[in-house]
Amino acid sequence: MKRIITQTIFLWFCMLCGMAYGQSTGYLHKNSIDGWQNMIRYYKNSDKYITYSWGAVGTENHFAITDIQSNMIDAHVVSGYYVQDFEILDDYVFFCGYNASGSGFLGWFDINDVFYSTGTPGRARIDETLSTYGIGWLDNIEVYYDVYGKIHIAGVGQQVVAGVPTSYKAFEAVGYTPNTMRYRVADLCGSGMMPRLTVTDDYVVYVTGELNVCGTGIGYMLEPFPKNDMLASPTHPTYLFQTVATGLGLPPHEGDPYLNICITHKVSNTIAVCNYRCGLFPYPVAPECIYSINNKFVLVLREYDLAPLLSTNPIQMISDSRVNLPLGVSEIRKLIYDPLTKYYITLFRNQVSPMVDGDGILTMDYSSGSAPMVAQATYQQVYVTGFLWDMCLNSNSRYTASGFDWLPNHNYFFWQDDILTNAYGCANYINYNVGKKDVERHKQDVCLSNVVGWIALNFIPNMNSVSNLDNNILMCN
């Protein structure tokens, strides 16, 4: 009898496994809220998601909260700002960008006050005077608690003179509460593409795509700072990893990086940087910097180890993987590493067939300790006029990509799936071959930081937020 019961339980378990295997894991939801150029972050305190959108054709700044499956509360928080990034720390949203007067700003609001207040709606508080100390544009912030228990914000500043970007800045703000924060800034040596940053166990590290005299990419500049006291030193080290040969009389044959770069923290003090690399055709009879693109594109993922810095040794590149892509490419919008599955997830845009662009979610399995032979890209198939604009990851290896349909009203939609996907009802899949290259050695130098600070941040309350509720509708699964 016991044997029969055991066999029955085993068969029942197998049936459940078979049912689960046959079910789709991907879900596509939409609502009627204006989601133009939206961003999305996972709000782990409530297992929900916070989004930002630039509504009313770019005049209103909206944040929203949603569980994806049922509804969304949208709040018109401020107007007239150019928000470039936002992050969540506990129950605070911190956001940054620049204003119409050409000054960088940093703002924040309490999530519960804005979305769940039973009295007067909460307000965002903004300091928009950062240009006083050289920040005409604040971008790509990371927010965390430092070793002293203080809120710590690291960001990318850009100095703008007469409307023209002139240099990049490291930005550091610290305080026990948002209202007690002060900041300081320092010079970055990277001078090519707009820097990106990430935070490891011990460092804040900036990456800049370096350009040659022809304006094409030749590699990366990495600039690390101590995580808990970024700008305490008058200097900081720089590490150039040159990936394209260039020099006097040597026209460029490749651009690396091409268009833009993304960076993410992997584990401990390991980071990854992702970009497109393209082939170039210089014209033999034309001036040196006239060239065309040969449409041979690869998506490059490189890993770097910052741990040697702890013993005053240089940063090391530890891997260089190439995903071969057909036809043309556009920007890479997000790179994330999932420590549970040991996958990299990249939101990118490329041509999947002639004259047809698609937003793909590319997954790469690094569980073996190195790059896979094949990377899988998932392309949602419902919104052919839509854009997937941003992506985040929850605590259970499920990604959510937020997007908007270009026609007619920029309505929000959300593509949500497990990293180990089975979403055949809503998506198309393309496998791309992955190759590996030898790693590059570093070129080390020292940069003068020219630190300015500390300056108190004065957060001024803005307008009362105005909220509305809309239901999310399941479109496909």
C-alpha cells in the first residue's frame, strides 16, 4: 500500500512539472496612462514597481506605483524638469536631471506620502542649484547606505558652458536624512561618452567610452573611488583599457564603444560593461576622419575585477565576450546581473530583419563561470509600434521591462517574464552566437580630483502631487 501511495505522489508530481513546463511564463500588461520615455525600478518594501514618465508631451513629470497585474496609481509630481534617472532607497525616491535654466538638480519624495496619503498629498523636494558648483546636468545616480549608516548618493555630473558640455564630474551627497544632506564634486578624467557608474562592495566606479580624434570609440576609462568616502583624496587613479588600435596616420577600422555604454555590478568587486562594437570603412582618398559603417555589429560584454585595488594593485579585465548581431543596431538601454541564476540580462534594440527594429531582452548564462556559446534574445510581438524603454529585476529572477506604445497616446505597457523563459505565446526568440576574445591590459594614470565641497543641499517643496488610478489589462500570456 505504501508503495502504491509513493508511486501515486511521484506521478502527481511529474504531472505538475509537465504542466508547469508547458505554461507560458511571460505576461504583457497595458493601461491608458501616458508612459512616454518611462523608467522603472523594483520597490522591494512592497513587492511593487515605481515608474517615471515624462507625460503631456514632455511638460509634466509623473511617478507611478504598480503591481503590474492589477492597477497603477499615477502621480503628477512636478512639471518642467528633465529627469534623467531615479532610484529607490527604503521608502524614498531620489531623482535627478536638469532644469530649463540649465542647472542640475537632485530631488526626493516619500513614497507613502505621495501615493497613499489620506490627507494633503505629499510633495517632492528639489534642490536645483547644482550649477553653482559646476553641475549643469546630474545623471545616473546610485543610492545606498554607507558604512556609517548615512544615505549616500553617487552620480555623474556634467558641466555645461553656453549650452555645450565641457567636462564630467563625480558627484557625492551624504546625510542621515534627505533633509540633512550635503554634497561635493570632483573632476573626472574621462572625456569621451557620457560616463556611467555602478557601486561594488568597496568602490564607486565610473566608466567613460574614450574616443579618438575622429570621434570613434577606442575603449574604456575606469575611474574608481572608495565607496564610503568617495572624494576624500585630492587624486584618484584611472585605468584605460584600449580595445581599438589608433594613432597618427592610422585610420580607425572599428568603433568600440559605438553609440552608448551600460555598466552593472556583478558580485563582490566585479563589474561588467556592455556596448556595441562596429566595423568602419575609412575612405582612402578622403581626409583621415571620413569613414562609413560596414554594418558588422557585435554586442560586447566585458568583466573587470576591482578587488586588486584593495592591495594597491591595478584593475584587471577578466573576460571579453562578443554576441554577433545581424544588420543595424540602436542603443543599449539596460544591463543587469542576476546573482541567483548567474545570468546577465540586457535590454537592447537592433534590426531583426531588413527595415524592422525590435527591442530585445538578451540573456547570457554565466553559471559555468564563463560566457555561453549562445545568447537568447526575446522580442515581444504585440506592440509593433511600441518601445521597451527600461528594465528592472525583482528578488525572484523575474525581469520587468517598461515601455510605451508610440501610437496613439504613449500608453504604458509592461513585458514581464522569468529569466529562464517559456513565453512562446507572446514573444519571438532568436539565438545569437557568442565568441570570446583575449582580455586587454590596463594603462594606469593618476587624475587630479579638484574637489569642491561640502555644500548643504536645500530641498524646496514643490507642487502638491495629483494622482489618478487606472487598471492594468492583460494583453497576452
